[in-house]
Amino acid sequence: MTNIINIFKNKSKYTNSIFHKVRKILQDNGYEVSNYYNKNAFLNLVIGGDGAFLNAVHLSNFSSIPFIGINTGHLGFYQEIEVNMLEEFVKDLKNGNYKIEELTVLESEVNRKTLNAINEVVVKSKKNQIIRVKVFIDGNFIESYSGDGLIISTPHGSTAYNLSANGAILHQSLNGFQLTPIAPVYSNLNKSLKCPVVLPNDASIEISVSRRDNYHTVFIFDGREFFTKDFKIKISVSPKKINKLILNKNHYWANIKNKLMWLLKGYCIKYISYYIFSYRRSNFSPCALAIFNYYW
């Protein structure tokens, strides 16, 4: 094994300051730092937030070299190392106190091209219009969907856009992926699925966009838009895997608790406070006031 570590980073000033600090610590401990992707490295280190992590995966062409991230962003769900843990991280790295976890990659076939995503594939309008598509699973026609779009997410991508669209949280160790509708239109004419569908790893999803919506539909791979004249897409789990270096076996649940649960509490505050202030003059229930005070 080499001692080379590839470093990817975003462009913020704060990230740049952490980069210089990390580089010095690594070099002092005998590691060679590469500022570009070196295929002979043994580790890809990403400094930034989740966007920087996804960008590093794409820039490295979904490298098999393990990834780990230092969080200088807002949420940092992929980024396990906090800036106050740098010395501890290097110590664990030298002593081999870590494990490697495999993350699912989605593979899509569009217009004879193969495109990969680690978080999600999104089919939606680029003009804020509804789209009408036909959905097939394993070659079986499932529904004619109408709505804002569809999200196909990996387990580790389930806490991103998928969660915002009321998709389920899937543990990242699960062998499967998820199809989630975005604001489906549900009426006598349109009976779209109203809930996410969890599929096994060997399943495939094919989506065919209606001709009337071809011109304004876009396919999005981890936030990267892809336009094509072929409005069919087939999505399945790729044989590729992303290797992620894990220092703390409880990191996933710590993320759920510390980085997501406060968001749920924020939603409670938002909606409860709205109703309290809207109906204060109507002698709103003391019970609701008590709930508001608890969350506040």
C-alpha cells in the first residue's frame, strides 16, 4: 500500500484554511498529499460538505479507492470527521482503527450512454410543470404517473432529496433502492402512487416520458442535469461500489440523531407556532400551547 492521499475540497475560504492544516498534519505523519486524483493513492479525503463529497466521487469517476470526509459544510451527512477531530483521525488512520463500508451506486442507461449516481436519479420538469410518464419495474407496467417528478435513491441518498419528498429513510447497509414520487397528482384521471416503493438490488426501473412533456423534462444525476432527445431511462444498481472509510461504527445513527432529528423538531416548531399565532384569539387549546413550549 502507498502512503499517497488524494485531497478534494470545495472553494470556500474556511475549507482552504482547514486544507492547509490537514496537509501539514498528514505530511508530519509521513503521508504524501496529492492535490489531484492519483490512481495510486490509498485514500480519497474530501474537505467540505456533502456536495463536495458527491463532486469528488464524480471527478474520480467513481473510484474504488476508499473515501472519507472532513465536514466544513452545513449538514455533512457523508462527512464523518469534524474539524476538531483531525489529530484523532490521523492517529486512527495510522493504527488501522477503521473499517470499509460499501455504498450502492445507481447505473442509468440513457440514449446509449451509461451514467452513474451515488445519491439519486431525478426525473422532473425544468420549467416547473407536471410531467407524465409510464413506469415499468422489471419490465412490468406499473403506472402512468403524473406529478412534479420521480426520485430514485440509494439507501445513503435516502436522507437527501428523497427525504424532503416524504420518502423513507433506508439504512445504508440495505441491499436495495427506492422509488419516490414528488407531489403526485391523484384524481379520477390520475391515480399515481402516493408513497415510496422499496426495491431489491436486482430490480430495474424503466421510465418513459410522454411526448407532450419531452421538451421540458430533464434527468438529474446527483444534482447534475442531463438533457437528451431520448426520453427513456433505465435505472438499476451498478456492480460498482463506493468504498467509504468508517471510523465510528455508530456514525450513521449519530447522523440521524444529531443532523436530522433537529430538522423534524424545526418542522414541529414551524407548524405548531403557525397555528398558535393564527388561532390565539380563538382560545387555542392549552395542550397545543404546552406542546409548543416544550419544543420551543
